[in-house]
Amino acid sequence: MRVALCQISSTTDPAANLELVRDGVRRAAAAGARVVLFPEATQCRFGVSLKPVAEPLDGPWAAAVRAMAVEHGVVVVAGMFTPTEDGRVTNTLLVTSADVHLGYDKIHLFDAFGFQESSTVAPGSKPVTVEVDGTTLGIATCYDIRFPELFRALADQGASAVLLGASWGSGPGKVEQWELLVRARALDCTSWVLACGQADPGDLGTTAPTGVGHSMAVGPLGAVVGRLGGEPDLLVVDVDAEAVQDARRTLPVLANRRL
């Protein structure tokens, strides 16, 4: 399965960001991708009020993304925000195509490094997987990468690859932590981890996590198969499901668990 990671820098305008998605989907499809992964907060970057931009999965923003996916015959995964009854929003990764239209609500909220995501965002409660052409893909978002139990749970549900959208916070050592965590999670669950982050937008005058770039694809034994720098770019990688089975025979950490 060929997967494209579209590392973009979202603006605060959902309509403008749809054009970024349109361009990314077009380029990814031209490269032969079956799945096109965008970052967390593709609909609107962090650092502004998210409640005014939040829409349900059957709203116009998600419908427009689905139309792009259908036009190009791909599955698109992109970060958006959906409304909640308590006045907050949900940080949702939209998964959409001609055959599927669903969302994963981010379980682990970024209440760390001085940021309090839970003040405006309500947490999700359950892992999500989706099957594409016979391959089960797990879905995760940003801060989830620090919680290996989620990645093991996705593997237990049959996932041989995890698609992770992120808008990583900048700071000393944060890029190094990102790479370490992505590679560690691949080893924890002996699965591919395809991690697409927001590009580095430079100084936007906000303490919100707006991205550092460095999207990467990691194989089931922790090897980096491809990576990007800080700027907007496209990474295309072929995901080999058989490599997962080989890795799990060689390194049966899932089967050897005692707890």
C-alpha cells in the first residue's frame, strides 16, 4: 500500500486549508498513493479559538474533503475539529473515501509543557481502526505517541500500520523526542508508524503547538524509511504488510507480553 504524508502549514482559514488539502491529494494521487495523510489541525491551526470552526463530520468541510478523496480514488486522513455538547470541541482525525467516512477523536489531550488542551478540547474514548484494501490501519493523534498502550491496542485490533497526524510543539529537544517516540512506538507494536506533522510555520507569536515538521515513516523494527525536514513537503512510502508479520515472528513482543 502506498501512503503519502502531506506535511503542510495550516492557516486559520478553513477554506484556504481546503485548498492545501486539494493540492496535496492531487500530488499524492499522481504519485500513486492509495492513502493520503495530513496533519492534526489541518482544518485550522492551533493558537486561535477552535469553537467557531468546529463542524460535524457531515458538515461542509468534511464533505469537501470526501469529495476530493472520491475524485482521486484515495482515502484521506486529515485533522479537523468537531463540536461537543459541553461547549468544547473534539480534536478529530477525519478518515474519508468513497467507502468510509468516520472520525477518530483524540484520546490523550496535550496537558503538558505549559499547554492545556483539555480546557478547550474534550477527549475521545476509544481506539479506531479502518480497513483499506485488506490492510487494517490504526489511527492516532500527536500526544497519543507518548502512550504505548494505545499502539499495542491498535495492534491487538489487527492494525499493521498506524497513521498519526500531529501538530508538534516546538522547544528544546522536541524534534529529537518526536523521532525517538515515533520509532519507539513502532517497536512497541511491531507495526509501521506513519507520522505526519504540521510543517514549521516559524514564530507565530503563540505558545500553542503549531508544528515542527519532520514527518516520518518508520518500519515495524524501528527503521526510518523516509523523513522530511521542517518545510512543507510530500513524503511517499510503500507500506509492506508482510514486513509486519516477519517482524512479529522475529520480535514477538506482542505475544510475549505478561501484563
